[in-house]
Amino acid sequence: MFKNKKILITLVSSIIVVALAIGLILIYKDYLNKQVEEGDKTVTVYVINDHGDEKYTKTYSFNTDYKFLGELLLAKMDIKVQNDGYGNYLTEVNGMKANTNNQEWWKILINGEMGDYGMDEQPIKDGDEITLEFNIGYY
Amino acid sequence: MSGSNLVKKIVLLAFCSSIIFVGKFALVHLPNIEVVTFLLIVFTLVFKLKEVLLISTVYTIVELLIWGVSEQLYIWTVIVLITALFRNVFKENFLLWSILSGFFGITFGLMCALPIYLLTDKTVTIAYLWANIPYDVIHMVSNYMIMLLLGEIVYKKLKQLLAGYYN
């Protein structure tokens, strides 16, 4: 009797944990989907590197129906990404590779501010200005 | 404590720190699935608080040497301290330990966000928290399941081994 009760409580608790997990993921996905803009949009992408011998700046303009930044960049630009299990992140843009041993990294700015998501979850909107900025130093 | 027992204790604590590191390293490619939390909770249940704090400090130093400074370095000590607080309340109820372990998982991103907030700003912190939600969920479920499936077995085996360890 006691063992059955213990099994039942464990089962109920496990179901609650799994339900909580599914609920949180659904809320997260729903929130992401609400940010997504369907249809054609014009997006400007700036590539900036102030750390080379000369300042590097290049501007691109894309008309696209992609919904997320990651898919746009991968399809339209000369970039390389890496995924260490936590989603894609930029490692190289236009041949400029970020060497993590030197704490080099590519920052992504959306309309001048850090994006709220990783590149694959970052929704793009008509008129967005995306900046890919080469940085040195993590803090 | 005799000299030989002291040596035995030092060896044991070093061994426990190594086990945590091996466990961490073995699962390092699985996002947010780890046994560090699990082992620290079990160790807190069988060792004295200062002994577990030594284990977590040694592990933290090794983590620092291997992966460098990160926002999570202080969290292992916090987990030990919170576990110690609940030690006399939860006792040997491993369902409750599983729930606490899951709680540590879901709040891990939040705990990591604290130093990020202090070192950067609100925007970066919110971006970090949002990006972390799916991984915190994985962390919660895996922490809960690992403790539920292995907690009692490992705890009892460890107690049994420790009973015959010292002279």
C-alpha cells in the first residue's frame, strides 16, 4: 500500500515536471512566433570590423521573406557558424574569423541593440538594420 | 582524527572532486545535461558541510583552469549551501531532492544572469535569459530525472562504502 502510494506520488510529480517543461517550451515558442513577421521585408546588414589594420565596413540590402536572421545570413552572406549545442553563433564573416583564443567574437546588433535571441531565433522585421560587429574581449 | 585517517579523508575528498569533473567532462557535449548538481547534492547528504565546500571549491578551481572564467563558477557553492539548508528537512526523501534538483536546473540561467547583469547591462541580461529558456527547461528535466533514478541508489551505496572506509 505504502509502496503504491510512493510510486503514485513519484509518477504525479514526474508528470508535473514534464508538463511544466512542455508548457514553458510552448510559451517560449508562442512568444517567438508572435515576433515573426510574414511576407517580404527589406533588411539592411552592416559588417563592421574596427580591429584590423584598416576599418572594414560593408553594407548589404536584402529583400527577403525569411523569418529569422540565421536563415537569412546563411542563405545570403559569406558567413560561417558554429554550434556547440546551444544554437548557432557566428564565427566568420567575409573571411574574417573570430579566434576564441584571443577572445574574438562577432556581435549581432538589431537596430543598434543586442538581440534578445540567438541568430536562429531572432525574428527579422521590415526595415531592420542588422550590424555584425567584430569584437575583442568578452567583458 | 589519526594521521592515516586524515590522509584517507584528503584522498577521498580529492577523489570526489575528480568524480564530479569526470562526470562533467563526460557529458559536456550534451546541452545542460550534467551530473555536477546531482553529485554535489548527494555529497552534501553524506559529508560534513565544510568537506563538501572543499569538494565544490576544488571542482570549481579545476573548471576555472580548464574552461576559464565563466558566470557559473559561484553556483556550485550556492547549490551546496542550499542543499545543506534542506538536509534536515528533506532527509532521505529523494523525490523532494529530485524536485530541488529540478529547481536548480530551471533557475540555473537566472543564477548565471546575476554576474552577467553586474558585468554588462539589462539588455544583455534579458537576451541571455531569453536565449537560455529552452536549455533551462532541459536542465530542469534532466536534473530531476537523474536524481529520481540514481539519487537513492548512489546515496545508499556511498554511505555503505564510507561506513567501512575509515579505521
